[in-house]
Amino acid sequence: MRTIQYLLLFALLPFYVNAQSFVPDNILYGVAYYHEYMPYERLDKDVQMMKEAGISVVRIGESTWSLYEPREGEFEFAWLDRVIDKFHEAGIKVILGTPTYSIPAWLWHKHPEVLLDYQNGGKAKYGIRQNMDITNPTYLFYSERIIRKMMEHYASHPGIIGYQVDNETTSRGVNNYDFQVSFVNYLKKKYKTPQNLNKLWGLNYWGMTIDSWEEVPPRDGVTNTAYKLEWARFNRMAVADFLKWQSAIVQEYKRKDQFITHCFMPSVQDVDQIESAAKMDVMGVNIYHDVQDKLTGNEIAFSGDYFRSVKNTNYLVTETNAQTMGWNSRAQHPPYDGQLRQNVFAHIGSGANMVEYWHWSSIHYGQETYWKGVLSHDLQPNRAYGEVSKTAKEIKRFGKRLVNLKKENEVAILFSHDSNDALNFMPFNGDGSPWSDSESSVYRNQLVAQFHRVLYQNNVGVDFVFSERPNFDKYKLMIIPSLYIASDELLNKINNYIKNGGHVIMQFKSGFCDENSMVRPMLAPGPLREACGFYYQEFSNFKELPLKGNPYGVADNVAKDWMEFIIPETAKPLAYYDNPFFSKYPAITINNYGKGTLLYEGSIFSDQIQTKIIKQELTRAGIDSPDFNLSWPLIVKSGKNDYGNKVHFYYNYSSEEKEFSYPHPSGKELVSDKLVTKGESLKIDPWGVLIIEEK
């Protein structure tokens, strides 16, 4: 009877969303909600407070397997039916999660083999989430059963607009025996024979050749870099297979108007987001960041640009800061007035179609007691609730002018998961012994992050391009952080891009190894030599050196960590090291190649030098915007809305009022509803935002 009622109710609903591309008619603004965590019954009160605040969506259910199935094979949904029905009656939309990231106690007790064995020893214990091997067949059997039971029960509910599969999935350091067997089977399929593996991986080194697949050693103790790289790829593939598997099950049941998503993490290194999301309708991401005087918007912009680029469309923020964060009370830093609101519009300015807080109310027990929600532990209206209410009313008033914002960027950063992994296996900087790797994540956290930070703080819009899907055609300037691992095919795509008129900023170590982590037996940078216009045979670590003559005229005139002994052929040196020995080798070069140029950075440079380099190459590539005249702490984001109008977001990341001259065609400032003319002087409050839609 319930199903028939739901279908009849749904037939009366206005058409809201096409799940193939998930195009909502307004920004969704909401919270994660866990009625099951409440210390007393207050569902009606919570729904009332959310409705009064303007909350339009809630995310529920991803942690509730033990309540859905309290005992093996016994399923209970009535408790959640009531919750979903209440939200639907109040006009608040629901995103329902599959509950597979936190297993019930009966499952581990009956099948302890589903728990993780970790690399380098140790075994997961019960008592925390995400402690299972996501490839274990027993775990998958029970997971499939609960997903199907949940979908059979809820797919027809008109209040549910989408489904989140699992939660913050990674391979979790898996090293179980079954996983190793699967890895060997994967190697058989990819490399065909042990002899091929010996040749491509260089297993003659230290006499580690194998004669049969049974001789492939386990991951622990392995030193071969090709093995480590393939193991990392297999881990990413396991996550992708798991999320595609869950998505396919949900797809069997969901309605055409419902979407599938997953809440990815912005620590993007260990998941292949493109493949993992192949069967999803929209990307979701959990973005947490500093607040108070440390609020920069960097992580919001990085994550937004990255996840928007995965499917080349808008995305959802499935979790972000409400009040304070932490698994203890050592770092309780509530946001300043205005920062919650500013963060929402920062997400929207990067292309988010939804912003949800984790979570509605602060939890009264457990590990995340101090990871506070919109409401504090007293569950009463407070400062955060007031700011959320204010923001929700603004979204209701003009959110239709901001939803589905389209970005038209001319600059992109190439991201390589393989280079990230391989540089961790062979780190070139950081602490630790020169005889072992240190898993430093220098690629993502230093190299890629610096390029993105400098672009962001100088108001240059940027997308990401991925080595798995290297499409450079629509960009005038490509930025390539150390592309340590790359196939000849990828390097030739870069060469052709430059030859046909593209401009590139490329960093050291690029082209050094092939896709099997084998150093190319030719003069570096291998297939990039002609495009780079130089070669090198030596390299050196160092701590820090100035550039000779301070060619960029900056206070922080330093290079650090790594240099290559570049010998120019057709390249023009732009800077040298200030050192009696190293000064003969260029630190930075530029080379004309075909119709384009390649600027090469042979070291890590300060943000100030990097800023000068990027601005120089923007000009060379013919990329310009009047907003380039502004910089941190005044941040600008732009896009085109559903009405075909350009929208400009101006953010003040400081505690002081800022003033600037508006440089674009006349339009309306959406918050104040006032007309703005080109050249008009505008003021932004501390931690404020102005949003101007051109006529």
C-alpha cells in the first residue's frame, strides 16, 4: 500500500531533475541528519527548525546498517520511514546513503575475515568505521543484500531525490590474502607472461625474476618501483570497481529522476575519481578547511575545480564545516561572523549545486563529540543557526541565478595519479633517510597545490585535466607539475599540443620514467627533449639558493630542493642559480616549439617567483581578465548562469573592509539588489561577498 501511495504522490510532483546530468532548479542547501543519534525524541522539532531556517535537503542513512539489520537477516525500516516521511511532508528533499562503510557487530563477530589486514603488519579491529576489506566476498555478499533490501523499500519514495553509495571510500591500506590473489590475477591479464613482467619491471635487478605467477611476492617488503606503482593502480581500481558495483545495484532500482553520487574526499591521490564515478550522475565531495584567520578558501577552490573537472559539470558538497571540528577538543575554532555564509557562496562560485553541513546537531557521545553541527549540544538556535538561516533565505531569493554555473576557463593543471605515487616511492625532498621512501605526497600537497594556490590567489580560473583522459584542446595554457611517470603517447600529446600553438609551464622530472616506472634509456627529458629545447644528464639536491640577479624582482628570491643540470639547445635561459658551481646551469628556460612555447622550471620556486612566471605566461598565451588586477585577499570567481548572463563573485578573505573598482559591464548585485556600473567603487565587508550578475 505504501508503494502505491508513493507512486501516486510522485505523479503529482513537479518535474525536478534530470538525473543524467542532475540539473536542479535552485541551489540545494542542507545538512546530514541522524535522528538515531538524538538523546531524546525531537524529530518534529528538528524538522520545524530546519523548515524555519530554509534547509532544503538532508542526507541520511549512510551509517545505519546495524539499525536496518539489527540481527542477521532481520530487516527493520519503519524507524527511518517515519523520518523520511516527515521531511517529505515538510518539503525537504532527502539523499539516502547505502550503509556499507560501517558494518554491524554481528557481521564481524560471525565473519572476522572481512576485517582488514594492513600493509606491514597489523589487523583492523572492530569499533571504528571503514575497517573492512571492500573486496572480501563475504562482505560483498552481505553488502549487496542490505543495498537491495534498502532500495526495494525506498526507491519509490517521492521524497528521495538521490542516493549516495558508500562513504569516503578508499582501499584503506588493504593487504588481505584474497586481495593479493586478485592482484596476481590482474597481473596475469595485463602482462600475459612472467617473462613480460620480468622485462618491463626490471626484475633482473637483485635477481628477483619470477618463473611462475605463484612466485609473485606479497606487497610487504617489495622494493621494485614498478611493482609498487602497479599495486597503487590496482588499489585505485579496486575502489573504482567497488563504487561502480554499488552504483550498478542502485541503478537497477532508482527512478529516472533520482541521481547517484558518492562523497569523495579532497585528498585526491589514492582514488581514480573518473573511473569510480563512471556509473554516477554527479560528483560529491566532503570539503573541510581552516576557519577564523586561517580561512583562505584554497581548499574550497581546489576541491571544487578538481571535482568539477572529473565530469566537466557541476558537483555537490556533501559535507563541510558547520561549527568546530576534531576527534578531540584540542582544535576547537568556530568560524567568525560571516564565514559560514561566505563559504557557501565560495562553494557555489566554484560550481557547487549543493552545500550540506556535517551535520545538523552536535553528537553527545562517541569519537566525533567535538565535530560540531549547526546546532550545539544544547540543540537550541544559536549563532551558526542564525547565519545558516540568513544564507538560506538569500539562496531562496536569488539562487536560481547561481545554480548550474558554467565555467569557461582557459588554464588547466594536468594531474597524474601515477606521478604522485612514484614520487612518493622515490621522494626528492622532505625529512627521512636517503635509503628509504617516506610517502611524502609532495606531488599533490606541494607541487600541484602551489600551482593551484598561486592561480587562485591571483584570480585565474583553472580546471584540471587528468593523465587518464588528457584532453588539452580547449585550453590556451597547460600547467604540468612534475610528470615523473608518463607513456610516450601522453608525452607526444603534450608535444603536439605545443606544436599546434599551446603554451605549457612544465616542472622538473617530467618525462623521466615510462608508465612502468622505468627510467628512459636516453638523454632526459626523453621524448620531451625537442619541445623543451635542452637535455640534462645530472641533477642535484640542495636546500635553498637564490636566483642570480633576482630576475623576477621579488623579496622571496629562492629556489629549493632539486635542480637539473640543464644544457640548452634551442631553449632560452630565463634565470640561473646564484652559486659558484651551479650558476652555469639554467634554473628556468623557455623554448619556442612549432606555434607554441614550453617554459620549464628546473626547481621548486617561491610563490612570489611562481606568480611572476604564471602572469608572464598568461600574457604570452593571450589570456586576460580585468580581475587579474586584484589579488589576495580579494578573490574573484566567475561563470555563466542558466540565463546566459555572466556572474562575478567577489570575496573578502580578511577582517578589514576592502574597496575595489568594479571592472565588468553593468549589472545587479544580487545580495543588495542594487544596480552596479562599470568602474564603480564597491566595498566588501570583512569576510563578505558581493555577487554581481551582468545585464
